[in-house]
Amino acid sequence: MSVDLPAPIAAYIAAENGHDTEALARCFTDHAVVRDEGRTIEGLTAIKQWKSETKKKYQHTVEPLLASVQEDGKTVVTNRVAGNFPGSPVNLEFVFGLEGNKIASLEIRG
């Protein structure tokens, strides 16, 4: 299924599935914040470390199923996430806050 995504989000998904941590980090602003699994990850160095750890642990892929823009301007992308974890695959919402052509915030929720 093809989902129309803003360029920074499409680049994030491509980097995620390409296992390219450096390309993924380039999708974010310098002061970006990620919320995932009860953790808050702040800044590019921490985001790169988080992504390396989660890729190693879960060996996951992300398939966008649906995208919508909320009233607050954030883009919600429902993804099928498949990998090395119980219950795989699962649908998770990735809530992106964009700043220009970069991701300023990302919240991953079940």
C-alpha cells in the first residue's frame, strides 16, 4: 500500500527500513525529542543511540498504512511494525511534529 507522506517522514521510513542510522538522524532537528516505550530521548546523539539499540533488539521493519494530520498540525502515521518481538506484527501510531523539512518530535504509541 502506498501512503502519501511529507518528505521528512518518508525519508525517516526509508532510513528506518534501510537500517541507516545516520540517514535517519538527518531527518531530525538538532533539538528533536522522541518518546518510545516510556522513554524520552532528546537530541541527535541520543536518537542515534536509541535507534541503533532498537534495531539490534527488535530487527524490525515499518510499513505505513495510513496517514492523517491532526488539528495541532502533527502527522499521525499508522504503521505495521514487524520484527523480533512478541505479537509481531503490530500496528503502531507514529506521531510526527515537523519543523520545516525536519522532524522535531516523534511519539510512538500502541
